[in-house]
Amino acid sequence: MVSDGPVLTITDAELGELRTRLAGTRWPAPWPVTGWSAGTEPGELRRLAAYWASGYDWRAHEAAINALPHHFADIGGTPVHYLRFDGETPDALPIVLTNGWPSSFLELTGFARRLATPSEHGGSAADAFTVIVPSLPGFAFSPQRPSLTDPLQTHDLWHLLMHEELGFARYAAHGGDLGAGITSRLAEAHPDALVGIHLMAVAAPAGYDEESLTPPERAHLGSVATWSAKEGAYQHQQSTRPVTLAYGLADSPAGLLAWMVEKYRAWSDCGGDLSSRFSDDFLLTQASLYWFTNTISTSFRPYYEYGEQLTRRVERVDVPTAVALFPADLTQPPRSWAERTYNVTRYTTMPRGGHFAAHEEPELLARDVTEFFRPLR
């Protein structure tokens, strides 16, 4: 079903409440540390919060969001929101793009347009995709799944959306972060429908003999352990006590912004300078989307479900798989590590970019996706 009206209708009262909350933020007592070493830098957060409260033009961004090609589908009793960008040629290859956290469908729109209309970006119309960008359950306009034990996991919803609702006999898929896991499970569960998958992260092998590890694989596992110890507190909290965290972030827009902005800085190829990769308006629109839809709490569900072993583990993916690694992303698994789980036919190490590559480096990402799927069409 095509949206027959605006998907966002934020009232003046709701907008006013946000601004009042921001203006009335109770800031924590300062610490004797500088910069970002103990968390979000106070001066940067205060600057962004002040702009959010008084200078940021939400109405302009609300109008831009409402102008996107929104659609809604009922998949097995679960409502799913998605964007559809039709390819510029009749035989465009369908592809489903899945974002991670703390992202949203909005982060993928520029990338999606590049894939749908490559001739407008220096490419060939023959490489066009028809691009589907769903909102993950519990993110933005897709409500969370009815229960923790709902038999239809997100990858099942995506297949039913692509195959049954939209009628694509075979299609492609791309994902990073949470989206990489969903895309992997999609390909494992429905190999006959997937022409291939393109990933920015890979699942760890279901099992392996430690004696078989190569030196690069050992180094990778060491770097993952180091990253988890230094940067993984958010993941542990969202996996174990997400509701406790959600009370604060759902109540305080400054707290929500701090939680998100820290990740945009730490996980991107910004060299410590947020403005080199993200405009203030981009960051605040992402935060506003979470705030006005009240979905920061439900966006933690995938972490909790995985931690509680409610999510299907990836064991073996046999469809053709491309792995694209951006240097500032969370991990850099060697090809041999990915090949323990996937049928890797393309492995690319990018010259720049990070966790939010669809926004940071859409041209590099679109080129890699296009080149991988070209012979698979």
C-alpha cells in the first residue's frame, strides 16, 4: 500500500515540548577530563542541543521525509514500512537494503538513488536496481514485532516482502551492522531467491578449531576482543538491560543525542571531527526521527534477542557473497575468516569510510555493489 498522506505529522505542541526539554536539560556535573575519552564531549553536545532547540528547522526535514516514496505492507500480521526507488530500466535488479544501529532508512536514501538511477551519477542505466529500503521492526515507522518469540524473524519478513508482497522471483540484498546479520540469515534461509548478498560485516563461524586459525585470523580475534573491551559497553547494555537504559533516553533528548552522536564520531572515518562527515542537520534529523517516533527503546530489541539466543545464528551461506570493508568500521575480518561461513566471491578493502558508509562514501559503496552484481544479473 502506498502512503496516501504524510508519514510524519508532528504537532506544534510536540515540537514545542522537544524544545522545552532541550532548553531545560539538567547537565551532569563536569569531570576532570577533556575531549571524548570518557564519553560524548560536553561542549559539542551542548552546541548541538542548543541548535536543536532553537536553530534547527525540523519542518523542512519533516517535509523532505514525507516526500520520500513511502509504502506499507502487512506481512503475516506485522506492519512493515519501506521505501521503493524504481530502477530506471524495466529489467532493473531488485535489491533490499538493510541498515544497522543507530541508523535508519533515512541514511540509505542517497545510496538508494545512486543504485536506482546510475545514469544520473555517471554510471550506466544497464546497472540499475529497483531498491527497497525497509524500516527494521521497532525502527521509525515499522512497529516492533508482536513478541520476543514471534516465528517470523526480520529476515523472514524481508523475504515475504520481496517475494510475496512485491513479486520478485529473485533479488539481491545488502547490509551492514545489524543489516549484515539479517542479510546473512536471509540468504541462508532462502538461497533460491537470492542472486547474491553484499555485506559490510560478517558473522563469526558457528564453530572452528583454534589450531586451524591463521595469523591474520588470530590478529582479527585479538582486535575484536580489544574493541569489545574498549568500545562495547553500549552493546552489552543493549543486550542485557535495554529497558533500564531506555527510560533515560526516551525521556531526555539530550541524552538520546549523546548516545547516538558518540557512535557517529567513533565509528566513522571522521578523524575525530564530526563535521567532516556529518552535518549538524543530518545528525539532528536522525535523532529527531528516533525521538518523535519514540523508537530508541525498540531499536535495542535486536541486541537483546541475540543475547537471549532468540535470533537464528548464521551457520553457512552458499549464495555468492561480497564483503566490503571500510577502514573505520568496527572490525576488519580477513577473507579467510569470512570464507569459513560464506561463499565469498568478492572481497574489497576500501580506501576510506566507516560504519556509516552509505552516507560517508555512497559512491564507493554503490560502485562495489554494482560491480559485484553485474555478472549475477
